[in-house]
Amino acid sequence: MLTVVIFEDYGYANLLPLTYWRAAFELRCGRDLLIDKIRAAIGPAEVSLMVRPELVDVVSERWGLPVNQPAAGPALFVNGRLLAAASVAWPDSPSIGMHEPGMCFILADGELAASLTADVFLDYGRLLSALEPHRARHPRLDVRLPRYGMIEYPWQLVRANGPELVRQWTERPDSGIEGEVCQGAYLLNESGIRIGAGSRIKPCSVLDAEAGPIVIGRDVTISPQCTIEGPCFIGDGTLVQPGATVRDGTTIGPVCKVGGEIDNSIIHGHSNKQHDGFLGHAYLAEWINIAADCINSDLKNTYGEVSVPVNGIETPTGEMFVGLTMGDHSKAGINLSFATGSVVGFGSNVFVSHYPPKFVPSFSWYTDEGRDSYDAQRGIEVAKKVMARRKVDMTPAEERLFLSLPGIVRRHERVDERPE
């Protein structure tokens, strides 16, 4: 059986703060995670993973796969940032698949495979040095991928989300109504709708799949007077509050509570945005709470290109629409208005009576008095309470990761002002 190693490379740093709590291949796009797409595209294989040292224990827990173990023979190494589809042309002889901005895959013979360790992939210079002696036996191939076929920044996951939802449906149509559609609810283009067992679509709600498919997971509640526009995915155990509008291009992961207006966004899972307010072209990670009447801008008044403070450094996106990126275990107080392309880091609390800064560093406690550092020990106690409300216990491995993150954050984030 084929041996496959899904690896993180140096590109994880541009995906922060979303990748503090997870590996790059655990990011969500469409109905599932990047790792799920890679495994589906490859087919049956013996799979192992390579990640940063701080993630070894949590990734091992989540997936039950070997982590950071060297390959024992020839292997296909696949970049975890690959937005894989069944159409990816995997090689049948030793080679290196290239696609900007990096290497998609390496089909390595036994000699090269033995030299490709997790720390090598995390250092581009070391990776090139490791490949050089084997270059003659491993020719480079140009891999044709659609736009954002290799994810480099968080907003690219959001931009790829709608097309990915359509692709997944087109390759495997999955219509069918297993849940309950109450009298007075309306399904437009029912052949493009999937409703899982235990889910309920309550009266006066409209599921409009005329422009793209709608997939509703198991045990989902769509409250009265909601509008859901396809393409859209709503994960298991999620509650959509009365009157919500979930627009096209949106993925809502499992066990969320959502309300207000959500447009072209990804909510990774286990997060709340259940009150009035607009969320557009955004990626929210896990264990987040967005309070009442919060909004984010996803379009500049000039209709110009949006820049995003990636780890505190303004970075052009090439996009007109970019909203909020928020890391895990962060909170936003009532009535906040986030500027176009804003970023809130991991484990932060923002509650101010004015516009928050465009970049809120991780472990920040931001009030009208300024920014204080948020103690990780205090933060983890809150995080455990939040997780317990979803009947989830933080594991010892997750606790160790959480408490280690302040030091890791300091290596990545540029913070111009000192905490007050």
C-alpha cells in the first residue's frame, strides 16, 4: 500500500493566528478540512503526519496517526496547504511537484525519504539542501492547480470556499431529506439540498439552492424566518437563530450558534456569533464568542485592494473583499466594528467603545484604557469553562499547548506598542 506523509511546511506562519491551535492541514474549506481532501484525493494509503514540535501531542490525539516519524521507505510527501481535489495528477515515479508558492508534493525514493524530517520541511533553506543531492533522480514537475490551489493566507480559504462547496457537490451529489422540514418552510431546488438526520427546518425559513447546493448536517436547527443561500454548508449540531441570513459561500462548522447576517465566511466550529450583526468574508476559528451587534467591514469605501496585518505586518491581498480573521479562544464585546481586513490573535479579549485596532495581538486584553497582556493561566481557566459548556474537556496535551503559546507568539507577532 502507498505510504503517504502529509506535512506542514514553513508556510504555516502566514496562516497564523489560525494555526496556533492546529496544523495547517487542519484548516477548513468547503465541507471538511484540508487533510480530509488530501486523503480523499489519494485514496487508500498508510498515512502519517509531520508538524511543528509544539503540535505533536495534540495532532497525535486528534488523528490517531503516526506523527513526526521518518518514512521507512519510498513515500509520497504531500504539502498540508494543498487544496486537493480528485483531479490532482499524482506522480507514478520519483519527482517533485511544484506550484507557487511552494512544493505540492514529493514522491521520494527510500534514500530521499529518509532525509525528509519534520524540521526540514519547516525550513525552506534546509529543504532545498536536502533535495539537491537527489535532484537527478527526482525531476521537478509543474503542477497545474486552480487559483488558491495552494493556500498561503487565511483569506484564500474564504475566497476558495464557495467554489469548493460546488466542486464537492458536483463530484459527489448528495441530495436527500433525512431530517424534518416543518410545514411552512420552503426548499428552492430541493434536488440541490441535503438535510441530515435529526435536523429540523422550522416554519417560515427558506433554503434557496437555486445558485448552489446546501448541505445541512445532523442535528442542526434552522429556526423560524431564516434564509440560507447556497452554496452553503452547516455542520452537525449547529443552531441557526431566528431571522438569520446565511448567504452564499459560507461554511459553518460543527456545534456553532449563529445569527444575524453571515456572508462568504468560514466559522471553523464550536463558536458563537448568534446575535444581530454582519460577518463577511471572515474566518473565525474555534471557541470564539462574538457579542451582540458586532460587525466587520469586508469592503473599503474606495473599492480598492485590502491589506491585512499578517502577524502585525501589513500585507497586500490582491482582493477587494476581505473581512475579519480571528484566532481560537478569543472574544469580542458588544457593538464592535472591525475595519476591513482586521486580525484578532489567539486568546484575546476586545471590548472597547471605539474602533478596535486593525491588528489585535494574541493574548491581549483590549479596553478603552489600552492593551494589557492577558495572562495565559487566567485565559486557560476561561477556555476550560467555555469548552465544558459544549461538553468538551481540554486535554492535557491541549493545556500544555495553550500555556506554551505566549512564548511562541512572541517569535511570530510584531507588536509596535507596549502593553499599557
